Amino acid sequence: MVTISNEHLTVEIAEKGAELQSIKDANGREYLWQGDPDFWPRRSPILFPLVCSVNDDTYTVDGKDYHLPRHGFARDMDFTVVRQSAEKVTLALCDSEETLKIYPYHFMLAITYRLGGNKLHVVWHVENTDTQEIHFQIGGHPAFNVPGNKKGEKLEGTLVLDNEAPLIGLKSYGDGTHEMTEIPLTKIDKNIIHFDNEFFADDSVKIHHSQVHCATLLDTDGTAAVTVNFKTPIIAFWSPYNKEAGFVCIEPWFGVGDPRGWKGEFKDKPFMNHLLPGASFMSEYQITIK
């Protein structure tokens, strides 16, 4: 476990998956979901090189089939700490014989966590170390405790977005696939989401076309508890349906699962990212506490 801290926040990160484990304020209040296995055992997995699912866990590169689990493999692999200071840490993962069997590219993936005041910056860096163009998706999946919710009680919370309805999303299915058909998100009232269990009846709620760049989870007194800022083409919100879990995920994505019935090459999937040899991709999102 790696810890970074300043006068406002203390953050813990596991080397497995470079996954956030805890975000506490100076008073010791925990804002990150703590992975109760009765509901969902993860906390903030890194999604790479796939966001959501490919049909039948199978995808094609240059006519050859490969198999990837939902959300890729990075979340289950051990990263190496390559740089650390009191308020910043970088963890990295490179290709290996194991990854090449399921993802036929050489790459370097680095995740940096950096504190600045009451804000946590989460930086993604993907480098193409191959001699060919590589293709990938990447995303975050941080889960936040819903203020006022207790285990076993009805899920209820409020999110405030930086854009108003009508917002357009994608039709989702519980297996991680979707339809490219755009649907109006009628459960959003202007820029307010009053969410409960039924809000997630169709799995995650995805807003695409970069319509939203900020989402704030409100505290019990109506003030901001957690704000997530991002510049990604898709933002998804999720809590497991019919479990009344006390958390909501705010997920910035550069990618999305296969359209139902997709049979094309991996590189041609919607919302795919491409890197030429020697090129790099970098982006970040920020988590602000109170």
C-alpha cells in the first residue's frame, strides 16, 4: 500500500491495479467506497485496454481472435512504484508474456496520483513501445460513498452536472454491451440526477459526445461532498441494480463496450484510441473533496 497526504487529504493506493483504496479528509471522513463484498468488492479500478466488454469476451486484431475480460486486465495486475514523494506517486505497468497472449501490443501504462490542496489529480499516461500502431481504451471507475446512506437502507442520492438536459446517452445492457442508438436521458431533471436503485435498472447510465465535464455528489446538507472533473467523451454513472449499495461510481471513459453484435476489428470499435510507435497519450481527471 502506498500513501500520499497533505494538510487536507490522505490517500491510499494499492500496487495491485494501481487502485485507489481510500480518500480521507483531515477529520478522518472516508469518501471512497471500501469494497464491501456483499455489494461490490472493488473501489476504483483502472480500465485498460478495454472499457466495458467485447462480445463473448472475444475481439479481433489482424484477423486473429483474442480474449479479454470485462474492463481489461490492468485492474488485476501488479504495478511498480517508479516515483514517489509526500504528495505524489506514479505507478507503472508494462507488457509481459502474460499480457501479450491476450493483448498483442507492447505498451507502458503509468498512473500518477497527485495532491493539490483538497484536490486529487489522477493522471493516465499510455506510451506505445511497439513497432506498430497500438489501439486501446482507458477509463476510471471510482466509487464514492453516498452521504447519509447506511448498509441495508434504500439507496438515495443527488448528483449535479455542469450541463442541462436534454442529454443524450447510449442504451446499456447488464452484460457491458450497448446499442449505438442515442436515447434521451429522461431521468435527469435539467442538470440534477436524483438517483435511487431504479435509476440503474438498465446498468450504467452513459452520457456521451462530451456533453458533461463535471459531476458533483451532494452531501446530506445539500453542499458538495465530492466533485469529479474530466474531459472525456463519455461519463458513466453506476451502482449495482437491486442491491441498494451505498455508493455511486462516477466514471470518466475514453472508450465503451462493444455494440451488440459487433464483428469488426478491435481498432475500428467506436471510441477507440490509437497511438503510432513512440507516441504517448495523456489525460487526467480530478477529484475534489468538499
